[in-house]
Amino acid sequence: MVYSYFRIKNKHHKTLDFIKDNLNSQEKSLSIGKKIKKLNEFQFFHLLSELMYHHPIKHLSIDTISLFFKSQETIINEDDYLPFQDYDKDFVHIPITGFYVVFNSKKDLKYLVEYYLTTKEYPKETLITKLLVLSDKILEHIYQKVDTIKYYFLNHLQKEENHHNDLTVSFFADIITALEDYEKDLLKLYDEIQGKISGLSGSISNNENYTITTDNEILRKLYFGLEKFMYIDQTKTSLTEFIDVLKLGWKEHNSVIYLQMDNLQFKYFIECLNQFLSIKIPLTFIELSGNIQNKNGRIKANSIYTSVSKSIIKTKDLELIKSIFEKL
């Protein structure tokens, strides 16, 4: 169920192609809007971020953006009255209205999370794994997409030439507020999942590990590559400890890998493990085990994703990390 939710199918690629081919077309807008409305939240933000990556906001009409974001009216204050009126006497009711933005997609992520928080269908260890995967995917595949989209709108508004239309600015500001509120909701869901995991994992079983089968010789070369560029604290983490953390059960040792990396470098290091060695380690697994640390201490998955979203990429640092893997 987790993997099926976080999946882009061929029909979704066709939807994106259809949107691109009919960009800013009023004739096709109704059809496009119906296609978008069928997307779940992951698919919605994935397609929107892909669209905005290839087509900057200045090339998108308000009508096109309105296919993704709907402005709705709401009553802010139902009990206001004119200043000259006595509150104890009869007064004229003047509702004060405002506007807020909603996303034109299915709102089903919270129900998926609720299912895994309440289900008794799985054994404890299986449920923990599914919850870890779910929380990791929420951060990586939705939270980061939302933050990227928010950046596009913020960057657009910060350009002076875009301030000539007050209604557009107001609409975009409402979109940014909606995206920020949604980010907060995602982090709340993440915290609820982590709370459930903590309650289930009071005693981690002996067979919990990163399921890494990579040859020890490759891991040895990786260790000394990290040591060469001072990305690992060899005074705290020996080669043996490095391999133990990656390959043994978490309760079979007391070793910890101490990496001399910031959050951005660490996230890229994890991505390189997957790209070059086919080692996929969800950050939530690292957080649960507590046996890999970086400059900020124990790994917190949400902190990593938040840092990555707000950081300026230093290409030189990432190229050094990549070079280590290219020489394995």
C-alpha cells in the first residue's frame, strides 16, 4: 500500500505531457483540471514540481496555475459590528471575509497514515518497517517537493518586475501560505508516525539491520576514501566498526559511525551509496538505529530534509564525495 501510493504510473506521465502540450490553453483547461483532481498528494506535487522545473512561473498563466491551486472565500469574523454601534443594542451584522488556497488533488495521505497508525494487521517488526518507509517517503517525496514549489513562488515574487499585478501577488502569497501550512501538517504526520514507532520499538530485535550485502573489500575502500578527505572521524570509528555498523544487526555491536559531514553532505553521501553501490538506507532507519552520526550529532530525518531544502549547494564538497565512490 505504501509503495503503490508513492508511484508515478504511465498514465501520470501522460497527464504531465498533456498539460505541457496544452499549456495555457483555455479550451483544454477543464479536461486538464479533471485529470489533476484525480492525483493523490504525492502525484500532485511531483507533477507540479516537474512542470515548474521546465516551465518557469512567468511562462504560466494565472488560469493554468489555478488548475492546481483554488482560491476559496471564507468568513473570518461573523460577529463584528460597526464602531459607532453599542454592542448591547441591535447592530448590523457585517461578515468579514478572506481567502485561502486549497490544492486541486485528492486529500488521502492522512488516511494512509491513519491506517498504519491503527492497523493490527502486521507483526510488530513488519509494521515498524512499513512506518519507517512511510515517514521517509513523506519527507523525501512530498515535503521536499512542496518546499521546492514554495521556493519557485517565493523567487518569482521577489523579482520587482512581477509586482505590477496586485491580484496576482495576493494569489501567489496565498499559495505560499497554503504550502507552508501543508509543510507543517506533513511534519505533524511525521511526528505521529515517529511516536508510534517509538512505542513499538521499545526493544529492537536482534535481526534489525541495514540489510547490506556489499563485499567488505568495497566497504574498506569506501572507509579509506572517506578518511582521505577527512569525511570520517577515524579516532572514533575504526574500519571494523564501520563495517559492523553497516552489516551487523544493530544489537550485535556498540559501534557508531562518526561522519565529518554537514546535513547536505550527509544526504548526498546516502544518495551516492544507492547510486554507486545499490545500498538503499532510508534516513528513518538511521534515526531509529542511532548508530550513524554527522557533525550535528544523531541523525534526525526531518532535520536532514529541512536542511537540504534550505541550503545552498556547495558543488565542490559534493564532487569530492562523488569522487570517492567513482574510485571504488
